[in-house]
Amino acid sequence: MSPLNLPAYLDDRKLLVEKHLDTWVPAASRPPQRLNAAIRHSLLGGGGKRLRPILVLACAEAVGGRIEDLMPMACALECIHTYSLIHDDLPAMDDDDLRRGLPTCHKAFDEATAILAGDALLTLAFELAATPIAGRNPGDQLAMIAQLARDAGIHGMVGGQMLDIQAEGRETALAELQNIHIHKTGALIRASCLIGARLGGGNEEQIRHLNRFGEAFGLAFQITDDILDVIGDARLMGKTPGNDQKHQKASYPALMGLSQARQEAQEMVNEALESLSSFSPAADPLRALVKLLLDRTH
């Protein structure tokens, strides 16, 4: 088997996800035109890594699943992620001007339209997630839809965002910071891996290992995101760095310094790789993806 060309793999999966998103999101010319234009601006205008849908597909492949079967569910993850970015950027939250190299949704349109665009993407996500998967037990799919709702909501991403806001401007212990990151960012990343593993047809051992991979990947991702907020280049990141310091947010560099934060990220990457030790080369994209976190620039 030839070595994995990770950039080519990521480009291929990214284009595939975007092709499907483009077909499932109404055209900007359809009414309500302003709302549809705002949705497409945030979801498709500036691109994005498409990390969460790629993790769904890669985990499905790692257990022998067909990516075609998981595409609606994978795109559902991207819709939820993009809705969260639109709302995070609002003046009441992070008050950001730039996202994915473009003006944020409320800057390009207005606050009311941005709120509605986020709402529309969240509901579209569950419409996509409910698309029947051929040959898969409907009970498994229903369980994963419920899992997605938990990990996107109070017990996951939204709850983590609230914890993050409450921690602004005060000292936080490591356990509290980890809890914020596990919920705010980690929950949706772990859900992507778990959904891909279960609906891709994995056995219980494979599902357990990929669930752990998602947990470690999610923490490593957020730690490196914290680091980039300190040292990142806006031209590469597509957003303005320094937001954590501006809002006095809890972050790994603020708590322990850049050097120790990098060490924590390395430990999480090592844990993620260990969770894949029993998998065949079909999991090589996951191995390459988690290693890439340590060198990411955006």
C-alpha cells in the first residue's frame, strides 16, 4: 500500500463535503434570499477545514464503512459547527470581525440575520442527521442523533461555551479548564468520531477505541487552538488572534505557559495514537490527522 498523501486526502474529502453541502443548502436566489445568502456566506464562502465531517468519514472508513452512507451525517456536523461560529462571533459573545478569512456573518449582513442563519443551520443539521442510512439499524442511527443533540447542547458544546464565559476574567485550575475544553470543543469532535465508528459498522471494541481517540483529539485540538491564539498569524488563521487575552479567557498558555501547553498537546496526541494501535492501515488518515495538530497554523 502506498503511503498516505495527507494534503491530497484532506483536499479530496473537503471538496466532497462542500459539494454535498452546496446541494443541501438553498441557493442565495431562493427566498428568503438574505437569509440563504448569509447561510452560504458562513458555510461555504470562506471554506474551512471541514474537520468534523472528515473525522466522521475517516472513522467510518477505519471500521470498513462506506463514506457515501455517512455523508448526510458528516455534513450535519459541519452545519452545527458553523452555526456555533456564527453565534460565537456575535457582539454579545466574542465580537469578532473576521472568520475563515471573510467578514463575520453579522458584519457582512446584520446581527438579526446572523442569529437566524445560525438557527437555520442548527435545524438543517438534524434534518440531515435523520436521513435514512441504507443497511444500518435505525435504532443505532436514532441513538447517534440523540448523542449528537447531547454533545451539541447543554451537556456539550453550548454548556461548555457557558462555562467558558463564566470563567472569563478570573483564575482557573487545570481541572476546570479541561472541563471547559472537553465540553466546548471536545464534545462535538468526540461525537464525530463516535458517530462515524458506530454508523460505519464498527464493533464495540472499535467504537470504544475511536471514542477515546475523539476525546484525546478534541483536547489536543483545543490546546493547539489556544496556542495559536497567542502566536498565530491572522493571514493563515482566517481570524484575528489574541481574542483569549482580550476577553481574559481561560486557556492553556495563560494557565501554564506556551512550553507546558505544547507538552500537554503532545501528550494528548500520544494518547490518541495509542487508541489506534489495534487498527489496520485503514485508520492511517486518523493517525496523520492527529499528528498534524502539533504543526497546525490555522
